[in-house]
Amino acid sequence: MKRAGKPLVSLSGMVLNNTPDQPQQLSTKRKPKWLKAKLPGGPGYDRLKDILGEHKLFTVCEEAGCPNMGECWARGVATIMILGDTCTRSCGFCNVKTGKPPVLDKDEPRRVAESLALMGLKHVVVTSVNRDELPDGGAGIWAEMIIRSKESCPTMSIEVLIPDFMGDWGALQMVIDAKPHIINHNIETVKRMYPAVRPSAKYDRSIELLRRVKEQGGVAKTGIMVGIGERDSEVLDLMDELVEKTSKHNGPNPGDPCDVLTIGQYLQPTRNHLPIERWVEPETFQMYHDEGIKRGLKVVESGPMVRSSYHADHQADILSTIEAERKARQGL
């Protein structure tokens, strides 16, 4: 048998290898002209940064290197990250560091609630790393944080971007029972790409999580990236499956599917993460938006710079208007 020759390009060091002394084989793609973000700065940005630093809070904006951080922080909008800054999973797209997390900080819910009261926000998004080593995946901290924050900021709406808790539906129930205004859980990519993009997650499990939120009358939101290897037809198939499967319930609004879908361009955080397969053009993002609305999703935020928390406050306003109109039609 003839032995195969040495590969022309090695991909072994491409995924989740942020060690500086490791060789880099591939360069990142040059960004197209429509991908431009504002540099961080301004009074709003500085004020938010000071409050977060004083209370020793992490933000996913910083940890994941979000391109919209300058714009959002200047508007006084940030996504707070709880349960530490170290994730127990190694997803091929994510820039949050992975490893063994620190000891659980049980005082974190109090500090989050106090900092939110100082910020005076109308809407906040809170997310977390995965804490698969904890018996409840961190759900107890999640629930306490929600309850304390609602008490400290009664006029503020709370959106939570949660992990899948490894399919522990009792843990999910703790979050649902705390009654955040919006429960977000990102599918991230099409089913075919899961082994490379989310090796520790399950596509069907994420869909089921969203269905359970809808079954209990909650507002469900999810998001995906494009440009990471999927095809447009697979994105449309994902929309079909999302609407079909999350509407299979007899909750307070029977048959009501997932409410919000966000779609944005995947940006390779470092040369050691999954490479960008394509730059999705603005016209294609508009097509995604139109097709999502046509399929029955209430809000579709679709664009090159869109991230899960981008314009989350505006999305919450749209959903409030839709719900008010629904109640008016029903005479409630």
C-alpha cells in the first residue's frame, strides 16, 4: 500500500488553540466593506465600564470580542456574563476561554442586581458560560439573579441568554419559574455543522428547550451565525424546523412558535478558531429576514453585524407592541 504524502496544509492547530507559540497555517479572510464597527468610546461607554469594573462583573461583549461593543456601550446597553469567565465547553466559534472554572461565586446575584440598579437600564441581557461541572449547571444562580434583579429594577425588562443545562429540564424549570421577560438560547448553526461548531451540544436538545419555554407561555428567542459552512437552503430549513417544532404545545397560546430569531455573520475570533467559509452579503441577510417573517416568526433581526444581544431592547419593544395588540383583539 502506498503511504499518503505529507498534507499540503495542516488544520490540526486551527481550532481552539490560543497558545502563542503554536504555528498558524491559515490567515483570516479580509473583511468586506459592509462590515464596519464603531471604535469603543464616549461618556456612555466610560460610565458603563466603570460600573461593571467596580462590581467585578464580566461582559460577553468583552470576553467574546463583540464587534458592536462600542455602539452598544455608548447607548448604555451591555450583556452581563455570570458564572465566571471560564467555560467548560470548547465550541469551534467562541472566543470565551475554556478550562476548569473557579469556585462558584454565590454572591454574584446580589452584585449583579446592585449594578443594574445603578445603570438605570430599560432592558438588560444576561448570559453565562457553560458550567457543566455543577449539578444544576448554574441554574440556581441564574434564578436568584433574575429574582433579585427584578426586585432591584422593577421597570427594567430582563432577557436571559442561557445554556442548555445538558438537557436537565429541572434546571431549565428553575429559570422559567423565576420569570424573566425573554428566554434566549442560541441554536448557533444548522444541524449538519454541529459536530464542528458545537461538539458538546445537540441540535434537537436546543430546539426542545425553546419549545418548553413556549409551552409555559414564555417569550423564546434564538440566534444563528452564517458564513461558517452552512448553505442558504439549510438556513431556511432551520427556520421551518424551528417554527414547526416549537409550536407543538398546548400552552397559554397554543401553537405559538419561537418569537425571535437573530442572524449574523460569523467572524473568526482568532486564527485558531473555525475559518470563515464565506462573507454573506447584505441582500442575503434581507432574504433571511423576509423568509423568517413569512414563516411566522414575530421578529427576525438579520444583518452582517447582528449578534444575539444586538438591538435586544428594540426587539423587546416590538414584542411588547405585538402582545398588546393580541390582547386588544381578544378583549383582554
